[in-house]
Amino acid sequence: MANSTALVVVDVQNDFLPGGSLAAPNGNDILPVIYDLLDHHSQFPLVVASVVSVHDHPQGHISFASTHNAEPFSTINVPIPLSDETYQQIMWPDHCIQGSEGCELESGLQRRLKELGGKVKYIHKGGDEKIDSYSAFADNRYTKFTPLAQHLHANHISDIVIVGVVTELCVRATAIDARKFGFGVKIVREGVAAAKPEASEGTFSELAQWGCQIVSADEVKLS
């Protein structure tokens, strides 16, 4: 693996892990995989820019069921920013509210990222209360973009390795947008967790059609 590869850690926050308000049931299983990749970054030219996608929601976010007095996981029509049109939005339980414990990165991940210091770039998403954001690159309607693509290009990154949660939503969206921006993408199979584990294989198949590679952690280390 050339040193033009970055590790992208997607949304490994307390609310998306067991015990959180919107948890991937197997989320804790991916932590040792992520820890191992970060602990051995000096042995493998894997982490050139480690980018953490922080799913940062203000209270009253348009995606929260509580905002609309709606049932969690129901779907309603909401306005598209800067448009007269609407789109269907899934109503989520309140999660990752700014300043809450649920918004914090998982403690073991936090510690390792601090040890890496300036090698880490933090990307914040989901902070606009008018639009939801799954991808680490842009909101769901592409009305605003994060600085992730610019940062990767500025650091001469051509490929990314993705780990994190959840497979069928934020991991999927980040991987697809990375391909749209022209980056090579590897997704570590045992390093991602789904909200609905039965959705994993279908998501992997879709991402393979986008040109993503679904790999094991050992394959990443040996690249």
C-alpha cells in the first residue's frame, strides 16, 4: 500500500454503538479492528490522513422524530434547502446532539486519535438543522460539501480505507461519494457494522458495483 492512502473512520460515536440511541447492534465488534489499524499505523503506510466523520446534530434537527412529533423510523416529506421541492426523510431517534455524551467519539478511539496528533483531520457533518448528512463528503442533497475531498487532494491522497458505522447508511454514502470524487476505496469487512446486519451483504454488493473493494483487515495490512 503506497503512502497515498488515508484511513477514514466514519461515525464511531457512542450513540451509534451498543447502549446508544441509534446503535449498530454489533458495533463493539469493530472496535478491535479499528484499534489495530491505528495502533500499527507506523508499521504500515496506511494512515496518511486519518479522517473522523463526526455526526454532529443540533437539537431540533430536521431528521429527528421529536422535531415533528413523528414515530421514530417513519418517513415524512421535508423541504429541500434552497428549493421549492420536498424529499422523503427517515425520522431518527434523537442522536449525536452537540455537547452530549452520545456525540462523543468512543473512548478508545479518542485516545488513539489524540496520540496520532497532527496526522488526524476531523470532519464535522450533520450540523445544519435543515438537512441530514450521511456522507463525510456532503449532505444528502449535495447542497453543502465538507472539506474532506479538498483535504485529501491537498495531501496527495489517491485511495481511502473505510471503517466505521453504519454500513448501509453513512459508510455506504461516504464510499459512493469517494468514488464520485475519483478516490480508490477499500472497505474493511470486519471494520464496519450495520444498523440491520442482514443489510450488510446487499450493501457490499452495491458498493462493489461502484468500484469499491471489500477487503479484510489482513489484506489492508499486507497491501
